[in-house]
Amino acid sequence: MPEVQDSKREPGKRHFITEKIVKQPLTRKEMVKRAMLFLLAAAILGGVAGVSFAVSLPFVSGRLKETAPTEPRISIPKDEPTETTAESEPAVRETEEESQGETQAALESESIEKAVRKAMGNYRYTVEDLKALFSSLRQQVQAASKGIVVVHSVQQEVDWFDNPVETTGLYSGVIIAATAQELLILTPEEAVQQADSIKVTFADGVEVNGRMKQKDTLSGMAIVSVNIEDVGTDTLKEAKPLVLGNSYLVREGDLIVAIGSPAGIVRSVDYGFVSYIMKNVQMVDQVNRILYARISADTERGTFLVNTSGELIGWVMKPEGDGENEEMAMAMGISDYKGILENLTNGLAAPCFGIEGQEVPDTMTSQGLPRGIYVLNSVTDRPAYDAGIQNGDIITHVDGRKIITMKDFQNTVDDLECGRLIHVMVQRNGRDQYAELEFQVTVGAR
């Protein structure tokens, strides 16, 4: 092999020619062939992965469902309005013997009732009887008061010299529900409105952290949640949720108890009687019953009403106008609010349609008015108003449901989802007749 001449080689050493083997560039045909092989391999691997995923998915999903805890949804059954003046039609009697038997039973019942009234009228009550009566009532109040908590609204501020200052507002709250993870407390919205942090103190003095779960700006109420793990076992045994009563059963003259902050101090108590019940009061998306009672109340700190069985039947609202009936407490009945309350306790914003209305009575439908909900007020800047629904329109269908009564409308709105677009059918009065119009309404939040 010939020696390579190199000016820089060292004496006595030999250098050889080095060769580098360079592959020939791929032809166009070979490149296409390799690309096809790559795609085929990718397709095969993808298919294998897909089959493996499909086969393993049911097993993995089943295992996840078994191990992953799911928070149960709180359900609050709604009450049906009852009217003592509206007597139902008597059932048709099949035989004359049954009719005579019922008449005889009614006479016997009336006779017994007269005898009892006469005996009670002749009985002379003593102070001991009065003490026994109030002792029984006091026991109910003490049991209900264990479900009352103090909600501390803590705000972090600074003074003129930039020194940190902590201000605390005290509000009353009532435990209305419990799950395996949390206790849920109904309290005035002011307790959470501007709070940087929330503290909750139970009847036995135990204090834990709380958080605002949801609120309703229209009613001025909110739900505060407390982690069940932060509350001791002894406290949980005593802090039982109050039973949600049926405010439709409340009548004028009923004895009620105010708990919470009726005297302006949390955990104060007062007794009173229902003086008047105003029915069919128009509110946004609702027709409510308002209870009037001559009883102490503090609407800012929270005053809740319970019946003599210790059941929660409502809470005191802020009076409307210029303080009319200042001596009377005005309370929202809880039965009209249970649909909204169910959403709030589950952490969902309560849906809002945005009208005040009343159902068209039969006397008006006989004169040509369509059956449905007559819009008395399409509230400004609310969903119905923004969609173009006007005062005087008659709503006949909401989200595909036929609407006849205000109860139909309220139940339908309670089931809507905030932010969803729904179709609403209305009848609008024209020159000669009502014309059917369709609107698209985006459901808002209260």
C-alpha cells in the first residue's frame, strides 16, 4: 500500500489511507415504502391499545366507583299547600249502610268533642298547670337551641398607620342538614358577604372553621359548611340538624318560638303568637305566605322561628317600606323556600327567571285570557327582562313544561340549571287577540 506523504508526520511512523463508507441516498420508492411500513406499525399498535383500553375500562371503572367516595345529594321534600276553607268533594258512597255508619261516627265524634270542651271549660287551671305547660315547651326550646350556632364573620383590615386590625361580626345560624362530610348551616347573607374567614361556634363552645357554600342575594340568606372531621364526636351528638317543618300548617293564633338572635344577642329566645298570615305575596319567581307575629326579632343577626314541636318553620325578614308594622315581625315560611334551599345546600346557585306574576283565574280565562302566569313585573336586568318578556305577557310553557299555576312555575324554575338556555312560550295581547311568541331565556342565579 503506498505511503501517504504528510508534512506533519513524525519521523519513524507510517500513516495509512482511511476510508469512510457513505450509504447511498434512499430512492423515492424506498422512502414511500418505509413511510407505509411506519404507518402500518402505528395503526397496529393503536388498535392493540384501543382493544386493551376497551377491555380494561369496565373493570377499572368498577374499581374506581367502589373506592372513590361520592358526596350524596341532599334532598328536601316539598310541601303541598293546604287550605282549611277549601273542602274537597265528598267521595261517592256506594251503599246507604256506609252513609249511615259515617253519619253515626260523626255524631259520636261531635258528642265526645262537646264533652271534652265542657270538661275543659269547667276545669280551674292552677299555677302548677301553667308551670307544667311551659316546662314542656322549654324542653322543646332547649333541644332546638342545640342546633343554633354562632357564625363569626372575620374581616382583616388595616388602620391609619397600616397596622393589621381584625373585626368580627357575630350572627346566628341554624343547622339544617348533615352529610358524612359536612354540617350545613343557614345564616344571614351578611355573615359571609365580606368575610375574609368564617368561624363557627357550637352550643358547647367548640369553635371550628367554616366556609361559604352558597348564597341567595334575593332572600338575603346563605349556607355555611363545616367539615365534619373538624367537629368532635361529643359535639356531633348534641348538634343535631333541626327538622324542617311545614309552614303551610301554621295558623293564626299558633304559639311560636323565636331562636337565634331575637333580642339582638345570639342564643336569645322569645315567645309569641302568629297574628296574621298573608297569602299570595308576589316575590321574584314565587308566590309566598308571609307570617306576621308580635315577637322580638333581629333581622341583621338572624332570627329563626320554630313551632311547639321544635321544627323550623321560617325566619324573620327585613320589613319592606319605611318600617311599616315595626312592632310586628315579618317572616318567610320555609315551605315556599324548600326548592331553593335544596339547591343551596348542594352548593348550587338557585336559578332565577326574573318575574313577579300570578296565575290567570278561571273567571278571566272564561273571558278569553289564555291560561298561564300573568307577568305583573318583568324585573329589570333579570333573565326574563333581558330576553324581551314584558309586563302583561302570559307565560304558558317553560322549558317544554306547560305552566298553569304559580306552583307549576315555581317548581319548574327550581329544576332549571343556571346558565342554560331555555325556550319560553308566552301569549302577548295584540290589537284583536293574543299572539303566541317564543323567547330564548338564559337562566340566571338568585
